[in-house]
Amino acid sequence: MKLSTQLISSLSLCAAALTLSTLSGCQGQPSENPPIHPNLNMDFQTKYRPQKENKFFEDGRAMRLPVAGTVAQGQLKEDSALHLGKSGEAFVTKIPVGISLPLVERGQERYNIYCAVCHGKTGQGNGIVIQRNAGMLKPPSIHEERLVNMPAGQVYDAIKNGVRGNMPSYAYAIPVEDRWAIVAYIQALQLSQRGTIDNVPSDLATSKGWKR
Ligand code: HEC
């Protein structure tokens, strides 16, 4: 009698342990079965992942090209001055976006990130990359007469398309507005090296005792 009570109690203990381990799904163990997914949300959808086949189309590709002759909304880029820096074939001389202090400051930040490594922080053409690679083509100083007189659109074009294969294009990294911000900052840098007493506001010049 005593033996059978013991047997029953140890059997029920075993059963309880088994139920528990089944319910907990042996957490932490690798399993071939798909995980239990009580809340489906939108986790399983009928959709095509990139590069997948779709027999509905003649060419069998699920990824579709835009229909020939169509342009995505907002991508027409009609404004040639803004997007190409050109009016007809000629480079624009005026920056086609509104100039403000925040724009120039943005340009300074972007210039220091993307251009200063080669062109140098002040635009002398002596960035860290040039200093450390003796054989590398040195960019021209932006304070050279040719670059000072360069139309704004041509500087924009240098960022967008690169220069003669010697400077890479930065179109992928720098969006349109930022390109113009950099052009504005380059103009400010150029001005900073060519200032005369006439650029100083007259009241400041008088208070400092500077003669015009
Ligand atoms: C990897 C180095 C490198 C970086 C980064 C670089 N440049 Fe240049 N850049 C050059 C070199 C080299 C030249 C000279 C190319 C030549 O004369 O063939 C050049 C030339 C230029 C010119 C003169 C174009 C001309 O027609 O003569 C401009 C303007 C210019 N860069 C602007 C920029 C701006 C703005 C940036 C940042 C967005 C930038 N560069 C980033 C290397 C660089």
C-alpha cells in the first residue's frame, strides 16, 4: 500500500514535469518547427521580395522598371538652373536658392565633411589626403583667379559630376540643396581672403579707427 502511494506520487510528478516542458516548448533549444506565432499582425503577407520571380509578367521579373516615358512625382527636375547649374548650355552665375546664414552654415558643415579632406579647410588645396599622398593630384586653390571667377553653376557641376575624372562625383552623398549650400560657403571662403577695408561696416571701421 505504501509502495503504490509512492509510485503514484512520483508518476504524477513525472507527468507534471513533462507537461511543463512541452508547454514551455523547450526554450533555448534549436527546433525544426516554425515558432508558435500567436499574434499574426501583418507578419505574413502575400508579397514579392527583391529579385523574386513573378510569372504574371512576360519577363518573369517581380521588380518592375518605371513605364517608359513616365517620371515619378516630384522627380521631373524641370528647373535646369537648380538641378544642373545651367541655363541652356551656360553655367548660371547666381546661386538659384535663397541665401541665408543657416544655408551658409550648413554649407560650411558639409564642406568640412566632404571637401576639406582634399581642398583643405580654407580651400588652399592642401587637405589631409593631399598631405599624406605625395603622388596625388593637388586640387587648385579656390582662391586662384580662375576659381574666384568660376560661375556658381560650374562649382555646383563639380560637386554633381566630379572633375575630369580626377575628382569624384559627390551626387550620391550631397543632395541638391546642400550642393548649393556648399557653393555659397565656398564664395564666403573666397571673400574671406579678398576682403578690403571697404567690406567693413563704416561704423565699425570708425570705432576701430581704421581709415578707408
Ligand atoms: C578626393 C579629393 C577631393 C575631394 C574630396 C574633393 N575634391 Fe574637388 N578637386 C579635387 C581635385 C584633384 C581637383 C582638380 C581636378 C582637375 O583639375 O582635373 C578638384 C577640383 C575641384 C574644382 C575645380 C573644378 C575645375 O573645373 O577646375 C572645384 C570647384 C572643386 N574641386 C570643388 C569641390 C567641392 C565643392 C568638394 C566637396 C563637395 C570637392 N571638390 C571635393 C579633389 C577633390
